[in-house]
Amino acid sequence: MASVKGKSSDNHVSYREFGEDNSAATERPIQELPPAQQNLRVQATRSGRKGKTVTIITGFHLKPETLQALVKQLKTQCGTGGTVKENEIEIQGEHKQKVIEFLTKLGYKAKISGG
């Protein structure tokens, strides 16, 4: 294993095909749409979460930084935890009505999805 020049000894690179790390160049840019053009779906689910209810918001066309800021606002609004996973926002607990009211105030088109 060869180490990368200028890096500490615990960062080892065994093989790199194209030289420097160009992951930023290969990422597709995300086109951020205005809130009025985004159709969001809000649903509460328990599947795969050991019986704990989670409110999931899908349909975002936002950059990761914008999603992080939005999830922070939603967590404050609902008084609970939450995260961003795979361009979806997950809020702990069942907060469908609060989330929809908050998102519509921000100008998003949001609907309840599922039962």
C-alpha cells in the first residue's frame, strides 16, 4: 500500500485509477426548483422502524444544504428529532398536519399520502 503524499500515515490508498479524487466533477448538479413547483408527499409509517412512527416527506428538488436547513426548521416546529435520508426528510413521530401546515406557509404544495 502506498500512502498519499502530504497525508498522515493512516490514510492509505491501495489503487486509484484516475489520479486525484474528482467525485465533485462526476456528481450531477441538482436543479433546485422554487417551492411552488414542488409537489411533496407527507406520510406516516412504521415499517422497518421497530414499531416507531416516522413522518416522511418526499418529492424534494433541493440541494442538500437547503434540505438540511429545512429539516432543522421542521424539527424545531414539531419539537422532535429528524434527518435527511436519500433526498427525503424523516421526522420522528406522527406530525403530518403540522408538517403540511408549515410547508404550505413556506409555499410548497404538500399532500398527505397513504393512510
